[in-house]
Amino acid sequence: LADIISVDFPEWVTLKDYSNLPSNTVWIKAVDLNEKVQGNVSEITLAKITLKIKRIGISQLAITSYEIDDDAGSQIDITIQNGTILVDV
């Protein structure tokens, strides 16, 4: 249905990496070395992806695995919200 063609990170990301694009899947890594994300944050943007539509249709957008930790290296529990991509004319 679509290819991921780019990944953009927010300004707080100091170190970043992602898999080869374009692709229908991507892995990303984002690190906050300057500790710009602080406190009891309930929502944070990790990255934005840009898609190039290949055809009309509907597809699931899923996050299949994740590892997020705090400044001490302890894993943070998160809520995953998968989505749907709908391409219509």
C-alpha cells in the first residue's frame, strides 16, 4: 500500500539511527543525551515517518516491538496505539 520514505526526529534527539529506506518497515533509535525530556511526561514524539502511497487500499500500521528506557537504564512501560492507513481517491 505504501513505502516509508523518510524518518524525522524531534529536536530533543541527540543520537539517531534508522534502517534503510524506502521500505515497508523501519526500525528507529533515538537518544536524549542532553536530558531535554524531563519529568513526568505522558506523551512524547519519538519520530515522524513519511509514506509514499503506492496504491489505493487499507492497511494496518503496527508497532511490533519496542525498547524504551529512562536515564537510569530502567525500562519504561508504554502504551502502543497501532493504526490504519486508508488510501482513497
